[in-house]
Amino acid sequence: MPPSYEEPGARSQEPRLSVLRPVIEQITQHARTEWPNECCGLLIGTDDRIDEAVPARNLRLSPSRFLVDPRDHLVAVRRARASRRTVVGAYHSHPDTPPVPSPRDLRESTYPEFVYLICGPVRQQGPLPVRAWRLGREHFTELLLVMTG
């Protein structure tokens, strides 16, 4: 079985994604609030920029799985459309493991056009690592995450 992710250095042209610093802070705070379970939510922006995170309820209430509540997904879609933006991705936390897609993340991810932000391990003190990924045919490819603002 191939690995579930590809490091950004493995590509000659690293894809970049900019994200506002307050978005990262909101996501990591959501992760800490939901710990020991995974948190989840939707990302609003453009193809190369995330400027808003919309928290969602995790219907799985699990430390190793998440399922975005469809009602929250609909709220995010409406919010994005009202401001002429798009839901460009999803985020979730890994309570006890690094922010690298797990084999389960690979099996359960269904939107190849989405950006997937993962933060963790949440149990650690201090700032949480956050990494960005895009789904390919058989693995995730890491995006270079550039924080702005």
C-alpha cells in the first residue's frame, strides 16, 4: 500500500496556500475545546487562500474520526455564497498524532478539489502544528502553508 501522503519537497514546484493567522488560531482553539475528540469544520476562501473557518459539529464524537454535520456544511456553503466565496476545504484535528493524513483520512476523504487542514497533536502544550494537504488519486500531497495577517 502506498503512503497516505507525499512531502512537499518531493515536487519541484511546491503548491502554496495562504491562510490568515486568525483562521489558524480559531482552528487550533476549536481543536483544544473538543479534545479529546477530533474537531472539524469547513474552510472558506479561494483556490490559493483561506480566509475563514466555519466550525462544525463532529457527528462521530471520536478521538480518531470525524463527520461534519450536514447542517453545518450547508451553513458554510450559504455563508460563502453570500460573500461570493467558496467552501474550499475542511479541517480536523488529530488529538494524539501529528498533522499528517492517516490511512483512514485517505479512505474517507471524498473531495479531491478540497484543501484538508489538519492540526495536532492537540494534547501537546504550546502552539499546535497545522499542515495543509490536497487529495490525489492514491495519496495526499502537502501544500506549503503560508500564514498572512
